[in-house]
Amino acid sequence: MKTKRFLGLRRDWGPEEAEAWTKEDWVAIIVSPLAYALLMIGLALFIFLRLDGLIIFLLGIIATIFLHFIIDPKLKAISSEYEKKQREYLNRLELVVRWREDE
């Protein structure tokens, strides 16, 4: 099976594959603080009506979008597996509760 890639970053994940640490996680670890720092500094400067603040803030928004693009496919894969397990657990719990009510 050929995996989808964009800029060398993998875009499709299975639940088990998404649990493992990969280069996408390391890129997210580096981009995340950079994005939030750009947003904070840019907003602080923009509040003082400085043009460089607006530019830095916009770079922070772009970095945040890139961060979401990197990590979201892994989070969706993990979340879908978790939701499936949760549904199975709730169905079993409901059966046990009904069984006890019948006693």
C-alpha cells in the first residue's frame, strides 16, 4: 500500500501506526513552540500598532495551520480507534446492566 505524502510528511495513518513516534511528531514538537511564540510576540507588537507585529502574527497563523496539517491525521486515526473501543465498552456495559436489572 502506497502512503500519501506531502513535503515528505506522511498523511494517512492506521490506528496502530499513529501510536508510534515518527518524524511528523518531531516536526510538530519543533513547530509548535515556534508557532505559539510567533503568535504571542506578533499579537503583542500588533497591539502597539506596529506593522512588524502584524507580519509576525500572520507568520504565527501560518505556522499554526502547518502544525495542524502535520499532526491532525495522526490524531484522527488515534481518535477513531478510541471511539470504536468506547462504543464497544458502552455496548457491553449496557448488556451487563440489563442483565442485572432482569434479576
